[in-house]
Amino acid sequence: MSVTVVIPTFERPGGLARAARSVLAQDVPGLELVIADNASGPETVAITRALAEQDRRVRVLRHADNLGLTENFNAGWRAATGDYVMALADDDWLEPGYLTTCAARLDDDPGLVLVSGEARYWSPDAAEPRSGDAVALDSGNPARRVAHWYRHVSDNVAIYGLIRREALLRALPMRHSLAGDWLLLAGIATQGRFGVVRGTWLNRSAGGTSASHQHAARAMGLSRLQARFPHYAIAAMAAAEPYRRPDLYDRRRAAIAAAGAWGVLRNHPLELVEDVVGPWLGHPRLSGVDSRVRAWGRRRRGDTDY
């Protein structure tokens, strides 16, 4: 058994060094660290060169031109050689034993295609981290797994879980779209179950590009329509994905398409309302309504430190 961790990076040298150290400190045998450098400047280049010189387990995949966030992830995943593969954002870090614990679950249960720990989100403004929403998929039915995935995914902790390489390669590439990571994981879910190891932690930096779908759409250069109505756009893509990838969804395409779209809509009722009325809620005369709607949404999601 061997494990590859892929860190896609662009101009975040401080976070990259911490992320890489947390990977190289893991006690899993057969470890490979692939750093996918998206045409960063001299400071990041110096750090990646030093890491590779100091530890033979480090391999640097450096792009001469910036491929964009999505394609950098895809390139890093495709370069992985381990039996199990995971991605780690360049501003996140692993707790000791994370890889060993997740790999052991995959070793013990051939029906699992992905195993993740739990996530803690650290914010400079909060005294304590908040916990992320790790989703387990236990059904033996692929359609039910996909429907459950879309109904419950929020933070998508699973995208930073340990995945069987063959299942990941079948589901690639990740789409350059809103919730492209949700769509990728749905494709992986058609191939097997997802497990969650409680009490083993991935540490994440709160905020950034994924802080909101509107922010992500703008950062990714997506259409104004996707930025304006992100959750409706995600539901439409969830419905279209089984027809785009018939090799993964076979004869259950229609059922999975309907279940996926409904799962997104059911999972995000508040966000659907915000998609429609959000611009008007920003008006000074409606600020009180806006704050009450958002407070209700936080209570519904169980958030305590936003």
C-alpha cells in the first residue's frame, strides 16, 4: 500500500511550507508528496526546491504557465502514483496519524472508495475552530449514495479524504465550474461507499475562494448567471452530470439526475431564496430583514462562529 498526497499551490509560500511539513511528518509507509506549482514566483519556487532536496519523497510538478485552479488539481491528481491519493490545500494541514488511520479503513473494507477524517476550520476571529460537515455514504445502491451526497454535502470535507486511485482516475477530470468538487465526488460515489473516521483531523483555514459560491464563481471567471444564481446552477449541473458521464452512471442516469438535482435544492432552501432576493436584501432599508434571514440560516445549519 502506498499513499500520494497532492498539494496544488500558487503564491502561498508560508502555508505551503506548513502543509508540506504536516504531510512529511505522517507515519504512513510508501508516502509520496506531489507539489503542483501553478507557475508561482521565486519564493514559492525556492521552498519547493528546498523541500525536494531535503526529502526524496517530495516530487515537484511545476507549470511554466498558470493552468488555473481546477486544472492544477487535475494535473496533480493525474501525476500521483500511490494506491491511495488525497489532495491537501496549500493553507491546510494534517494532524499526526491522519493518513495511517484513513488508509487502514480502506485496507480493511474493499467496498469503500474514499475515507476522510473530520475537518476543523480555523479563523483568526474565532477562539475555537468550528467542525466541518463530513458525509458518510453507507448505502450499497449507487443512486442512493449520489442522492444522499447531494442532500448533505456542504463543506465537502471528503474532497480532502483518501481515495482509491483507480476510482479517482475514472471520475476525473474535475469540472471547471461551481461545485466542481461536488460533481467529482458524486462520480466517485457511484463506484463505492464513503467512510468517515471520527476523531482524526484535517485542519483548514477558514475563508478563501471557497468561502461562498458567489466568491468562487467570480474567482474562477465563471458566467454572471452562475455567480448570480449559484445554487440553481449547481442543481442543473447535478442533473446534467449523469448524461455527461454515462461511463460512471450507466443505466441509472435518469434516476440519479433527478435525485441529484432535488438533493441540491432540498439541501439549500435558504440559499435558493438568497440567490433570488440577495441583491435587494443589501438595500439599507432592508438591512434588518437581511440580518434576520442570515441569522435564521446560521441556526438552521448549526453554525456558531460565523
